[in-house]
Amino acid sequence: MPELPEAETLARQLQNLIAGRSLRQITVLSQRVTRDPLAQVRQQRVDRVQRYGKWVLLQVDVGWLVIRLGMTGTLRWCAPQGPYTRAILHFEHGWLCFNDIRQFGSITLRPQLPNELGPDPLEMDHRDWCSMLRSNRALKPALLDQRKLRGLGNIYTDEILFAAGLHPLVEATRLGEPQIERLERCTVEILERAIELGGSSISDFVDVYGRPGRYQFEHRIFRRAGEPCSRCGERIQRIVVAQRGTYYCPACQRL
């Protein structure tokens, strides 16, 4: 599933491609994509493109087009229509295909900027982190809760927890100041590095030009069960946390 770095990669590319351009119309090819009357965005100017959590937002004259990528959604610039193309956004100088194999993604129109999710980890200060972690929940589910913290998913949560040396099942309220500061620092460092490399391409993700991300080559823990830990040599283990396959080092991330 595309997470914060993948959505940021797409948003930055689209900002350069379509900001200031006219969105002539949207062709919806699957009823599962939207229930909104998107005809009203015909001939609308795209003022800017930005990310909100894992979503890509296009600001137009009548509001915000919210593109949720779901599990397998991709946005491809001037790509040929294929069997999994669910919508096409037509611009004055090209088109954008919204492809989605499993059809969990969507395009909706909002009159205002969405605000129902938690803070962005790249914009939070230390007090925000302390407030977010005031929970009796296990740490990984707390980080995955989009109502409390927007943008993180399974891949980056595992990578961040490994880098910070924190067990995914430790209670969030048990973290002391040094651990919270380490979690905060590792989150920013990993997300910024992943954005720099165009995100992670585990299965379906590619950027608007069809290029895969490169951060998957720097994964140190995700999907490496049975391999030796790069830090201590202990075998990486896989457990299930919050119904997600979760990878951790039992020596570096003690409970």
C-alpha cells in the first residue's frame, strides 16, 4: 500500500506537471471509484497539488479532489489506458490515469481541505509526539492509527521501530523521553530518505512516469524474516500485530 513517501513523491511530481493547468474533465470508468458528481470540475484550474497523509489532493476552483490510492492505486501521466484504469483526468496538455487493481482507491470532491486525520509526522514537534503517545495501546497500532498520526503504514512503521530500537508491542505510555526523542528522530530521517529515493516499490507502486521507487533496497527489517539482523546478527522474526505482518529483531527490539 502506498504510504506517506509514495504519496509525497506523486504529489511533488504532479505539482510540477499540472499546477496552474486546466482540468478539462474526468472520465470515470468504474462506479467503485466515486459516488460524487465529478462533472462539476470540468474546465477547472488546478491551483496546487499536495499530500495529506497517504492521500494526494488537487485544489480546484470548487474545492479539493481527494485521491486515495488504497492498496494498489497508481497515478500515471500520459500512460495508455489499461484493464485496471478506473478513471482518467484530462488536462489541456495531457492526461492522468488512475489505475487500481484491487479497487480500494477512490476519488472524491471535498468543498474544504480534509482535516479528519491526525497530525503529519513531518510537521510534528516533541509535544505533539508526547500527546500522540498518551495511549495504553501497543506502539505499532498507535503509529498506524490514522486518526492519531497520518501517513504511516506497515512498511515504514517496521523500519522506524527497528531504527529506534523499539518493540512493536511495547505500550506507548511506557516510552521515556529518550525513547520518544529517538522515535521522533528516526521517523523523520527514514521518511525523508524514502521521499528522496522515490518511495518503496514492494508490489505495485510506481511514480507518475512509471518508475519504481528505490527505498526498498535500503529496508533493514521489512519482509526479512529469517535473515540476520544487520545490526547484531540475530535472526529477524515475523509476528502479527494489528492484523499486519510485523518484522522485528528480538535482540535489538526487546519488549
